[in-house]
Amino acid sequence: MRFGIAIDLLQEALFVALQLAVPILLVMLAVGVVVSLFQA
């Protein structure tokens, strides 16, 4: 396993993780706002 291949895999994994994490964070943020509005 060459070093360049490992870096390419890491970059791809980070890209996929970001694509998955951003919508999840947005949903969590929206839920938090809705909950705080209902509690106010």
C-alpha cells in the first residue's frame, strides 16, 4: 500500500463524511430551533 493511495482514500472518506455530516447537522439545527420555539 503506497502512501499516495492512502491519502487518496483518506480524502475520499473525508469528502463522503462531509456530504453525510452537513445534512445531519442542518437537521439537528432545525430540530433544535423548533424545540426551542415550542418551549418559549
